[in-house]
Amino acid sequence: MPSLKKITPGQPQIFLTVDTETDCPPYLHTFRGITEGIFPLLSLLREEDVPATFFVTGEVAETCPDIISCLIPEGHELASHGFGHRDFTGLDRESARRDIQRSLDILRPFGPIDSFRAPYLRFPEDYLDLLEKVGIRIDSSRAKYKPAYLQKSRQTSLQRIPVSVTSSVLRLPAWIRTPWLGALRSPVVLFVHPWEFVDLREADIPLDCRFRTGRAALVCLREVIRFYRKRNFQFRKMQDLLQDRT
Ligand SMILES: [Zn+2]
């Protein structure tokens, strides 16, 4: 397994993350992203030599363990995306605790789990201690483009690293996407989903979920990776942040 990468002082950082879940929740409940979409994604990451952080639901790891077991040996980080892709803002404290614990019980046999991202990028500030208590050290549940980001963060020992932009922006034509991505400040946190690399253009899901899915999404992602690499960004995993403190 490759060692953690320390930050080079002054170099801008980018975190490519993959929310690994059933297809386009809550609209579908199929696993085509995992059985089809993840393989071309992994090949692309290998070709471009990019380590990624995979936030995986317990449900996906339980259903497709052979595929999830490939991630850490490929040099990626395995992290938690909860168990059943529930919206934590609709869960009482005990249900939230159980969902997190259930995901960790399934994921930790695959390797160390240090990072967490809540489904739908929504997680109550009052529940942060639930993550602390089970050894999570990094939370990436907030998004810079959502109103909740402007609210005061609760005191926590977790490192919090918010998402910079929503996933569908990466699939926009380059002339719109490029200035948008170019304006994001380091550390840039991007996310994609394995189901975006399956052709879902005809699926009964919202337009922003289905447009330019499949091969076009892969082409876009390769362009995005090269865009940041050209600008001297360092691609890192969430776990690499833990190394910065030592
Ligand atoms: Zn998700």
C-alpha cells in the first residue's frame, strides 16, 4: 500500500472523492454503478495516477465485497458514507448512531476508516460527537455551496473539509466548467459517483443526475484531472491530512 503523502508547502491541494452508493439515490435502488461504472473509473484513476477517497455505504460493501476490497490495494482510501444512504437530518440520535456503527462494522474489516461523509451532504452539527466516539477523524459532510456551510460549526476534534462544488458541474461542457473549476480555492474537494459512469440518460431521474452520464462523464473527469494537474495541484486522500499534523 502506498504511504501517505505529505503536503508540499505552498502547493495547492485537490481531493478527488467518490460517493460509492446505489444508483442515484433516492430515485433508483440498483447497483449498476458498482457492477459497471466503477471499473472504467478505477482504470482512469490508475492511468492518471490519482489517489481517491471512496466514501462507501455499508450496504454497497455488504452487497459487493469483492469490488470494495480492490480499493485499498489500488492505493485509494476507504471511508464511510453511512450504511443505507439515509438523510441524517431525518434520523433521531440513536438511529444515526446505529447507521454509522453498522457502516463501520462492515467497512473496517477491509481496512482503516478515518473519514466520513453524510449522504446528501447533510449532517446535524449536534451529531458530530457520534463520529468522534467511533474514531472518525475527518468529516467531509459539508458543502461550501450550501446555506448550512454559513452556520457556525460546533466545537469538534474532527478535521472538517467541505466539498467545493456539486458533482454535475464536472459533466458540463468545458467552456462552462473550466472557469467554474478555475475559481475554486485550495483545498479543492470534488466528488463523483460510480453511477455517473453508467449511461443513465434515459433513466427516470432528474436531468442534473442523468445528463452526459456514461462515457461522456469519463471524458469530462479525465479533462478535470488534467486541468488541475497542469495547474500544479497535488492530488491527495483525506487520510493524508492526518499526516500533516505529525
Ligand atoms: Zn451519496
